[in-house]
Amino acid sequence: MDAQRSQSVPTPRTNDPARVRYLHLVASARAAAVQPESVQQVADIVRVTVDDEVDTGTFKAIVTDVATDVLG
């Protein structure tokens, strides 16, 4: 296996505050554009956006926040 290739795999930036803020903003923008009708739809949008970069608690917090904004 090529050594250069194995080094190019990005490491997740789990819960880096700047990255979490960025992902939150992207998820909010996507949800606002789609105008989901349920929390499940919001969760699906957030799940695709964060793509395993945050822990479960942070994921739930983003879903709750985005759902409050777009559904409330």
C-alpha cells in the first residue's frame, strides 16, 4: 500500500467548536431551503450534513435547535 495514500485519509474533527458551528449553520440553511415538515426530516438533513463528525449529544442538540427554527 502506498504510504502517501494512507496519510491522505482525513481524520474526523469530532466536536471541534468551529467545525460544529459551521455544520450547524449548514444544516440550518439546508433545512430552511427544504422546509421540512417533521423533526424526523430535520434529523435526516442534519445526519447528512454532519456525516459522523459529531457525537450523539451534539447531533441531538443541532437537530433540536434546527427543528425549533424551521418547524416552530
